[in-house]
Amino acid sequence: MTLAASSWWDDWPKFLPGWLAFLWVVGTAVRKVWLRQQKLALGAADDELRDALTAARSSFEDIIAKGRRAPWFEAEERRETARRIRDLADRRKDEALRAELAKVAEAWDEAFAHAPGAARPRIRVMGQPSSPQERAESARVQTQFGKEAEAARPGLEHVKAALDRLNELEQKTHGRS
């Protein structure tokens, strides 16, 4: 009596648990590497970035709605807005998010550059018409407010794009929206 040589398909059930364990280990390692890359792209202090972007969004909306003079930009809560956003952008690895944050900071700087200076006090007598110099100054200030609002509109769009990208990265990393 001769025994026939067994083929590989006769023995595969005994090797199946080992192969499944191997695939599970490889899959887990790949997931850990992918998750680490996502966390690096998101960067540290994502809540701090979200707070800075929402503050910038409300400030841009305020600029568009009312127009603001230079002293408004120099107030304590708005003085470091562009620098803070740039600093937070440097801590990110995601290029799309970094690009949007850089554009937000540039728009803030441009809006500040167009802001008219502080208003000078005027003494007027009731019923006295304004002088040509006052009318020219008023027209110049209104033009600067218009330029300031035009610089703030793209900033508002870039804030929205940065928040969308931040949400997308958080969704991938933390599973939250």
C-alpha cells in the first residue's frame, strides 16, 4: 500500500489561523501608522486653533458689517490675531490646512493695513455746513472702509475653508464631527 502525496489544499485548514493572525497584525500596524500620520497632520491643540479661527471669523464679519478703525485692531483681544494663527499653522503638517491658515493671516494683515486711523475729535456748531476738507476726509475714510471690507471678505472665506479642513481632519482622526 502506497500513500498518495497529500496536496496543499488538504493541509490549508491547519495554516488558516496563523495566516489570519498575520493579516490582523499587519492590518493593525498599518492602521496605527495611518492614524499617526493623521494626528501629525491635525497637529497639537486643535481646539486652540478652532477658537482662534472662530474669533477671526467674528472679527472679519464685524469688519465687513461696520468697518473698523486702526485702534480696534490694536485692542488686546485682536492685536495678535495674525501672529497667533501663523504660530498655530506652524504646528500643523497638513499642507492644505497650513495654506488656508496663511491666507487667513494675510487677509487679517491686509484688512488692518487698509484700516483708517483714529478719528479726530471735531468741534462743530449746529447748522454749520461741513467744510470741503471734512467732506474729503469723510470720503477718504469711507473708501478705506470699503478696501478694508474687500480685504476681509476673502479672509472670511479662508476661515471657512480652514474650519472645514480642520473638521475633516478631526473626523478622520478622532471620529468626531
